[in-house]
Amino acid sequence: MGQKYLAIVNPAAGGGKRNRLLSPALDRLRAGGLEIEVAPTASRAQATEIARAAYQRGVRKFIAVGGDGTSYEVVNGLFPQPANAEPPTLAFLPLGTGNSFLRDFSDKGVEYAIESLLANRSRTCDVLRLRHREGVLHYINLLSVGFTADVATLRANRFSAWGEPGYLASIFLTLARFNRRPFPLRVDGESGYDTRRCLFLTFNNSKFTGGTMMIAPKADISDGLIEYVRWGPIGRLGLIRNLPTLYDGTHINHPLAERKGTRRIEFNLDGPVDVMVDGEVLSLHCEELDVLPGALNVVA
């Protein structure tokens, strides 16, 4: 008997342009002995509902078919879980415009994802949990505020179908506003809140965002830590000069940059702020961030 998976498919991922790749990919997986049930989504957040209902009826192996946003929705259907629940397994068929999480393991995209599934290759993965004023969410890639979230918000509103060029266009347009501001927080119960102005803050589980930007080069998906990256109030020209370093990870060597591995972040915000979390843009009043170590198995 082959491995059984529920494939939750976002037909709109990648602007719908990659749907023609789905059937051949599923055919290869089935030919390799996998049993796959397909559940397409028809609306935003439906992947969360499908994953939650399937987990409750005993399904434990899932494939997110789409981009980072699809994976995010599936993860939020699998969590929160009851105490001592069996960890679910999540695989990927990256057919969306952004597929950052898998880049920690390979730049081969769909081919690598198929090979991993056929080889039944999995590893444990931490899940990061954000408590906010309206509830709780979970993610496996990163959450950011400040410049990076501003870029993501602009891209979502104006350049969602542009792929990688959309990120670049959004970066340069966001430079015109260039709002450097504080996001008061404290790390691991420190005595005081950090209220310094900054360009951006990111709270990472894996290394990449925006497809190829290596925001957190020291991140490890299974170390039980949030990789916290802060870039202080760098000037506009300084940022332009240093933009290439966001792609190779050397921005963390800048004098205004800081990074640390932490287990808990507490926020002291005045109200909601724009955040980018695993490809999704939201407005949240963030309160606390922590880690669920090894709570998910990922096929990668």
C-alpha cells in the first residue's frame, strides 16, 4: 500500500498559469506508488478549512499545491492541535508565484518536491505561533514588519501577478515613502522593551522570502528558535547600495543590522500594523510570538 496524501490545490496560484503542470506532476507521483486525493479550493482561506476538516477525520499527510500563501493556509488548518496529537506531514508542489520555504533545501522547485515525495524524504520542522489581539496564527517561513511588510503590501495590491519583478518594483516604490519607525518589543523576557526606530524586523523559521531574498541566512527550521533579524534606521541611499546584500544574506553584517536566535518575543504595540507572513499580507495587533519545536514533518 502506497503513502496516502491529500493534495490541497489552489487553482489560482501563479495566476493560474501553472495549472497545466499539475496533472503531469500528480501522474508522476501516482506512478511512483503514492495515493493522492485532490481537493481544489475555490476561495481565500478555504485551504485552511479543508485541512482542518481532513485532520479531524484522521488525515495526516498533506500536499500544498500552490505558493507560500497556500502552504500558510494549510498550516493554519493543521494548527492548533490537541495536546499530544500526532504531528502532521506537509509536502509541497510549488506552483505559485512565490515558493520561498523550499529554497532552504533546493532551487529545483517542482522537480525537487516530486523527488522528495517519491523518496519519502521528510524532516522535522518547527512551527512559529503568533498570538494577536484577534486570535492566533501559525507559520513556517517568516513574519515581518516595517519595510519588508510595506513592500509585500504594495506587491499584493499592485503587482501580485508579476512574480520576482513585482518584488523589485515594490521595493523601489516603497523607497519613496521610506517610513522608518519603532515596533516596541522585548526578547526572551528582557527587562525593557526595544523602542528603537528600524527599517524592518523579521521573525524567521527559514532563510528565504520573496523567492530569492535571503533575509535570515542563519535560520534553521528545526533548532527550536525564532531567528530574529533587525535592520536599524539605514538611510535611503545606504539601503539602495545594500539591496544586493538582501539576496546573499550579507546584510546581517551591516553595522545597523542585528540577529539572534530566541524562543519568545513580546510586543508592546499601540495598535495593528501591516505584517507579511508566509506570503500573506495582514493587519494585526501583535502580542506574543513563540515556537512549537518539531511540531510538523515536512517533505523536503
